[in-house]
Amino acid sequence: MSELWNYREGVVSGTGVSLIGFDVEATDGKIGTVDEESDTVGSSYLVVDTGFWIFGKKVVMPASSIVQIDPQERKVFLARTKEEIKDAPEFDENTYKEPGYRHQIGDYYGRFPKLP
């Protein structure tokens, strides 16, 4: 399951460029902006603020869900649909960095077929 938390081959986390504030696009449209990022090997993720789309909810997106980063357009593209992201485990500001929550996220996203 650790591959879930690593960037895909060919997707660079920004070559030193912070992704915070970048727009985030699901396969079927914009879902929000990057609120926080972690580039720790084997533990990389984004916290996406979905704004009004799902009433201010934040979501954790494992690094493997990122298929492209466009620094010029300031966009991150994900291999998940809006519905898949909307149904992810509830974000909790106090526990999202803990192993138990990460395991929940891993179980949730791990059940979907791996997208190109």
C-alpha cells in the first residue's frame, strides 16, 4: 500500500515549486485548491480544500492519484472522479497525519482500479 503514497513515475512534485494554491482537477472537473502538501518519500499527499463544492470540506489525496502537475498553469491533475473524492473518508484536522487515518484513506483509494 506504500505505493499509494508515492508519486507516479514521471510525475515530479514540482521540482522545488510549492503546490500550495494550485488548482486541483479531477477527471471530470475542478475540485478545489491545494491547501497543504507533503513530499516525504512513501508518505506523500496533498490536502485539497474543496471550498464550496462540498461545503468547505478538505480531502487528503495520496500522491499516486496525481497524474500531472502543470507549474505554468498552476494546476494538479488527479486520476479520480469528483464522486470518488467526495465519498472519501471524512477529513479530520486532528488525525489526518496519524497512521490509522492514512490506513483508512489507503483502504478507500486502494479499492479502485489503478488508472493510467
